[in-house]
Amino acid sequence: MSTRVGTVVIGAGPMGASAARHLAGMPDAGSVMVIGPDAPVSTHAHAGVHGAWHDEARLTRIIANDHVWATLAAESIARYPQIEAAGGIPFHRTQGVLYVHEAAESFALQHQVATDLSVEFDDISAEPHRVPFLRLTDGAGLLLEGGGAGTVNPKALVANQLRGAERLGAAVLRHTAIAIDETSSGVVVRTREGATVEADRVLVAAGAYLNSFPFFPSPLPVVSTGITALFYEVAGDVAAALQGMPGILWYPPAGGSHFLYSVPPTQYPDGKVYFKIGGYRESGPLLHEADITEWHRTDGGRMEVEMLKAFVAEHIPVLAGHDAHAIGCVITDTDSAMPMLREVVPGRISVATGCAGAAAKSCDEIGRLAALVATGAKWDSSLPKTVFHG
């Protein structure tokens, strides 16, 4: 198979699918093709590339430690109705998100960001009875975000973005891209399944596998790190005790950007309801395709599992001692702690990566900005373009 298009997007996850929908509506992009495998039916049995978005729920919220991430989220959440209309699949639940701060500095920082951006939130620090399922440190700062805060189903979100792109004329090729070759007139993308796609330009949004294939003249300064997510089945008295639980972000006494997250009880394809928690980054970088794929097929890291179980036993007593299972997940980080959206080979190859586990909630605005970079269109964000150089 060989074909020619204007723009290829490598990666059919949140950023790639979002960028594709925006590119499909841009005349300067020409015809658009997205190349990326579908989500696996069974993570452990799947031998191909994986994605962190192969799950049923991710937190979505605006409040953050800085105005960049908060703005990306606010712009994206505002377009959730448009995204749902494009694909017709509900994907957004508004259960709220609670921010638990044990350090006054981090609490003050997020309170200021929320105030600056007019986010809908309550300071419930003096009302811990509103979250009776939690055992909190005395004096903890509590911010409860309302509005669009809650969860998104990342698989449904991606499906909507791809359907929207297809309705605007984009094509989706369910292959795995393995190489980009430059030509005198553009690029050629080769897939593991034997296809070659010629294009004027390519946007690489390949998630954790970004540096696993020869997409760029040299590897980019992006680190793929294995993390662990722990799941507790929720039923009966436990379900009743956790009724009304919002998503939660837990900021430790040391402050800084590191935090744990928990997702409200959510139904999974096996028909069961699970509470999920994660956030520790103890497993080090993953450098090669085989390592990344194998981590996705594991039960995560033993140390992280024990740390998460101990945290749950301390702070959510109703779950203490209950059986739990874990999975391995992978996120990408940049030196700047901001997404990397920039040209790598001018006019030919650009990249969208480094979302540090936040791609689901903010993917639409990140994808839109990546589309501007890929086509050389005018930058129209209130955020400086230089913020995203990685």
C-alpha cells in the first residue's frame, strides 16, 4: 500500500486524535491521515504498542500549579461539548475534584491560580465533614473544584476526536508507524504492516514510544517513565461509604509538583466498579519499545504497590485490607515539565509530546496548538509559543 496526503499524524491517542480533528479543518494541512493502532482488547495479552489512555477514567480539572497547565485545561474543557457532538459518544462526568494540601505554600499557589482564572471552586478546609470517607491530616488545606471538573473516559474521548476528524475528511490507518524518511518533496512514513505514506509533513504524537523508532534525526529530550496504578473493587458497604467521592489530588508536606491522584469509583468493561489510585514514579526510565510494551503488560512495580496500599490504609480506611490489583502505565516528561510542541525538521517533521500524564484532560487544546505548529499557522494562544519548546 502506498498513498500520498498533505499531513500525516503518527499516533492515534489523545494528542494525535485531537490534532487530527483540528488539522482536518485547516486548508493548509491538505488531506490528513492518522496512523496508529486501536486500543487493545486485553492489555496483558496485547503484544503491540500500548497507550496510557487505554483506560476508562482520567481526572479532568483546571486548577494546577501554574497558569500554563490551567489554561490548557480550561480551553479543552470548554470544547468538550463540541468534541462529544463530533463523535456522539458521552465521555465526561462532573463529579468534582478535591485538592488535598498538607503544605500551606502549595495550597496558596493553587488557590491563587484558581482565583486568577475564575475557576468554580470552594475552600472547604474548615469543613472536612464534607468528605467523610477520608482520614485527613489536621490543618490540611482543601479545595473542591466544581464546574467541569470530574473525569473523562479517554477511550471515548479519542473515539470522538477520530470520528470528528473522519467527518472532516481525514483517513485513519490502523497500523504502527516505525520510521520517517525525508524526501526532496516531504516525508515518507513506513509502517510495520508494510504500508508507505508520502506526505508534505508529519506530526509525531507517539506517546511513550516517541524515541523508540527512527522518527527524528536524533532522540528528543523526552523521558518515558513507568508508573503504577492500583485498583480496589468497590461494592456493598464500601460502595456506600464512598458514595459521592470526587476525584482527588494529594499534595504532600514537602510541597512541589509531585502528587498522588485517585479516581472516583468507575465501572469497567468487566462490569465491576473500581477505585483507582496512583502517582508514584519509582520505576525509572524506559528506553526501548520492548521495555515500554512489557511494562504495560506487567502488574506495575512491587514497591509502588506497597506504598500505595499503605497510603490508602492511612487515608481511606474503608479500603484498608481489601484485595487490590495493579497495572503498569507509562507517562512522558520533558525537562521543562511542559508539553513539547515544536518543529524538529522545519517544514517537515514536528512533535507533540511530554504531557506528564495530563494528556487526556487537556488534549484538545494541546492538539490544536500542535496543529498550528505542524502547518506553520499563526500562533493564536494567550500562552507564549516558547513555553512549549521542551
